[in-house]
Amino acid sequence: MDTFIQLTVDGLTLGSVYALIALGYTLVYGVLKLLNFAHGDVFMVGTFIGFGMLQLLGGTSNPLVPVWLLLVLVTFAAMAGCAVLGVVIERFAYRPLRDAPRIAPLISALGVSFFLANSMQLLFGAEPRNYNTFALSGGALYLKGVDIGSVRVPLLRIITISSAFALMVVLWFLVNRTRTGKAMRATSFDREAAAMMGIDIDRVIVFTFILGSALAGAAGVMFALRVPTNVAVGFIAGLKGFTAAVIGGIGSIPGAMAGGLILGFAEAYTQGYISTKWSDLFVFSILIGFMIFRPQGLLGRADIRKV
Amino acid sequence: MKRAIVLAVVIVVAAGATAAALAKPSATGSASAAQAVSCKSTLTIPFVTPLTGGAGFIGTEQATWAKYAVKTLPSHYGLKIKLVFGDTPVEQGPAPALALAQKYIADKSVVAILGPSTSGNAGASTKVYTQAGLVQLSPSATHTELTIGTPAVPYIGTPGFFRNVPGDYIQGPTDARFMINKLHVKKVVIIDFQEPYSVGLADIVESTLKKAGVSVTRLSAPNTTTDYSAYVTKVPNDADVVFFPTQKPPDIQTFGQQLLEQGKKAKLFGGDGSNDPAHFTIAGSYVSNFAPDITSIPADAAIVAGWQKDNPGKVVGSFGPPSYGAVQILLEAIKKACIQGHGSIQQRHDVIRNMKKVRIPNFILGGTFRFSTKTNDPLNAKFYIFQIQSNGKYKLVG
């Protein structure tokens, strides 16, 4: 039972980060019908912005502000930085290609992905960056927490999981309960009709990139608080986020959340109960299974076209 | 019908020619190797090593020492050497190393290869280099089968591949014996990283421990893994040691933090690939390495001081010094080939022929350097065990 609880906590931690990344993919796809393959690298940039902010605030060994404020400021810095990056990417890499055939922005997205990864490497080198959160408050974030049976759920995991869910709730509120969210949904449903109804499509798209990229920034910090980062982390994280979005149904916000969690649990339980060696094979087999038997994903809508 | 037969013959001949061309990737290299190269000209030594990616710390440290060696040593040998770097990120597998091999083989000024630094790339490219007559001297590829065969895995090296550090057939038993004799282990968890270096070393440690009656649990992680929580969950509470040979020290650091997070008491033990005081700092953990701390060797004082002057603020690690030594060995062999060739290297293969004649007293890693007569490994080399102290320093303990 302890193993099950521990693996569930592992899966929930992983899954909540995957879900945040998946939301970025799904938001952009929902509005633009574009697979933003640069999203994983925006996530990577987020991990670096967070690291930079952490250093500005004295690092984990000697922070200049209380720990809670440090974590909040680092997260907000990464979210803000990534949001700006998202706007720049949209303006220069995707907007000029908005009316081009769908393959053109896809290739542009891949180009942006390589551009970001290589630029970061040129600017900051290939050395891994470790937030070293273990040094914060004498390891309290790792060693203190809530006990479930004989399993301790450390503070850092509780913070990661609860922050991710809080962000998902905020996103749900933004999309479903605000005028801008309504505009996003209208644009997603029919861009031309939305424009004819007076919705500023450019503004909606920019806002979508801000939201998606900010979530990637937050996910980046949540990831890097526990695991060292480097300029290559965006590829795998992006791949897992994309897989989660597809499993959940790309374009569906609740689907992306569900997909992320399913992927996290699948990874943790496979490693725990089946085989550590074959976990990636199992996880990506789920993706293949969905592509074959339910290509629209768990909560996505089948794309029906009139001919 | 006649046209069809002619067409079929043309296709067969074309396919045969293509296959022949592909089967002999060194054809261009062999042709260029046949041309003599003057020892008065600038000779090129490419260093094939990961400068970027998760193992980038290995290449960047090695690069500083190789640069320092090329800056200070060639004049003693009357040679002019140009050092160039070929980046081989471990995440990209052997493809970059193979592409670089073709490039260097085609370059007439290339007379020797420093590296490849990683075992996977060394194994993948050695046949191509050796067919072209180019010697390869790795300062860090420790995979056993690169220089000797074992009952389980056949020899995958070539006569042109050398290394100046001992192989995992020495590292594995050294690590395992330390665990048995000094740490008195009863239960050990071994995790490999699904790449040649890691799997090979894990296999040797596992077999040595099992022979001594130690209970071993074997796990395996894809080398793209970032979060080890589920692996840590599988570590029994009463495990004494987790042996995790990886070439990415931040990964073993993460593993260690997650062990503490889950309240597991097992000590971490890494191979030479984890020997990085900047990134692996879990106090009480162990790492092995092929090089001692050269700052404790009096004969190296001037070299260390010179390197530190060129690299202010950097700490002397374990991966760099063997690269300095490797440059020195190559220069010796090149010089001998130049003398035999009366001022020129008649064939690239002449450098290979002179490798085993190299003797270097007061070698940077201590003692006199020479290759074994039986293998292309250094004679009498050994591995060292370090323990990480609470201040993050590595202390030699075995």
C-alpha cells in the first residue's frame, strides 16, 4: 500500500507539470490550429529565467527574502518572461504565416524550437543549472511534509501539486468566466465568424500565447525546483506535454489536464509495478493506442467536415 | 526483353558500386592517408568529446586541459599542433561522432584523434578511424570491450584505439570490492542508464557483488529520465548502497535528493562519470575515478599552476588531467613517427605503430606512463574511490 501511495504522489507531481505544459499546446491549437513545437523550449527558457531570478534573490543558500516569497517571485518572473517570449514568437514566427498552408507555421515552430535551444546554449552554455532547493531552510522542503501512512509527502511536492492545480483553476475561470475567455472560445470555434462579430482576433491570439507561455514558465519552475535543468530539457518535456495534450484531446482544456495526469500516473505506475526499463515504451504506447482507437483523445471532439 | 535485361544489369552494377562505396567509408581517408605529411607543417589533432548536453561538463573540463597541453607541449617536440573540437552530445547517440569521423579522415592535416571521450562514441567510430589509419586515444572512455573481449561481450575495439585510463574491468571490481570490504554491504540496488558505459559497468559490479553473496536488485532508466521518484520508491528501505553509473552528475544528485526525500538510508555510489564536485554533492556518497587528485602529486605542481593561470577560478577535476596526458602521449608517438619518416609522417598508420613505444616518466597521473603489451590500456593503472564530504569536497578513501 505504501508503494502505491508513493507512486501516486510521484505520478501526481509529474502529471501536474505535464498538464501545465499540455495546456499551452492545447490553448494554441484550440485557437490557431497550430502545433506549437517551440512550446517545450519556452518551458526550458522558463527554467532558466527562474534560475536567474533565484540568483538575483541571493540563491537558495542565502536568500534575501523569505522562502515563500522567493518561490512566488521566481515563479512569477518565469511566467512573465515566458509570456513576453510567447508574444515575440507569435509576432515574428507565426503571425506572418497565419494564412499560409498549415505546414509552414509547423516548420516555423520547429525552427523556433531549435533557435531557442541553440541560442540559450550560446548565451548560457551547456552546463546544467541546479536550483539546489535542498539548501532552502536546511532541506525542510524535502524533509518536512504530510504523512500518509508511512509515506511522507514532502512540502515541495505539495507546493508543486497545489500550485499547478491552482493555476489550472485560474485558467478555467479565465476561459469560462471572462469576456476575453469568451472571445477565445469564439475564435477557437470559428475564427472568421468571431472576427465578423467584432472580436479582435490578433488580441485574442496574443492573449492565448501569453497564457500558454506563462503556464510553461510556471511548469518550468515547478520542474526545476526538483530536478536540474539544462538547455536540452525542453525536448523531452515538450514531447511529454504534447503527448498529454493528444491523449486528453488536443484543443480541450480539461482534456489537457486529464491527459497530463494520466501520463504522469502511467509513467509512475509503469516504473513502479511493471518495469523501469520499459516505462517510456509503455507511455508512448498509450499515445499510439489513442491515435489508433480514439484519435480525438479523451475529451476532444472528432473533426467532422462537410464535403 | 533485351532492354529489360540491360536495365537490370545496369541496376545491379549501380547497386553493387553503391554497396561497395558504402562498405568502404574510409576509401577517401585511405587515399589521403597515403600522402606523406611534413612534420614542419601544422598538424591537426581533433578532440572528439561532448561539449554540450548532459555530459558537456566532461568535454568542457577536458578541453581546458587539452588546450593547455597544446599550448605548452608541442614546442618541446618541435611540432606545430592545431587542436580542434568536435562536439558529441551524449543525447544524440553516435551519429555526430560518425559524421565528425568522416570529416577528420578527409582532412590531410589530421594525424591523430584525441578521444572519443565517451565509450559509446569510441565504439561506434573506431573501425572507421582505424581503417583510415588514424590513431584514437581516449582520455575517458572506460567501457571494457573497447580494449578486451569478455565471455559475455566480444571485443569491439580496433588496433587503432587506445586509452590512457583503465577500463571498467578494473573499475567495476574496484567499486564492488570497496562496497564489500569497506562498506560491508548486504543489499545493493544497481541502476543502469541504458547506454554502453553505464550498462557495462553496472553488469561488472552486479556480477562481482553476486559472486560475493550480496543481494542485488537491478533497475534500468532511459537516459532521458529527469525524475527518479519512482526508481527511488523501488529502493528497499534496508538497501545499503545504490550504485548508479551515469555520465550526467546532476542526475545522480537528483537521485540522492529524492532518496533523502523518501527517507531512504542507502548510500549513493557513482562511477567515474559522476565524478564532478560541482554537481554531485550529496555528503557521504562515493564516486570512483581513474585519476587521483593530481594536486597532491609534487611533480605536477608547475602544470597545475600553469593551468590555473589560464583558467582562473576553475577547480582541478578528475576528467581534465588525463586529457593533458593524452596530448602528451600523442605528441610522443607523432614525434617518433616523424623521426622514422625523416621529417614527415609517411602514413597515418605510422603513429599507431609508435603508440606502444611511448614512455613518459613523471606522467601527470603519477609514475611512468606506458601501454600494456597485451592490450591498448595503460600498464598498472588503477581506479580510486572518493567520498563526498559535508563541505562538498571529494576525499580519497580507497
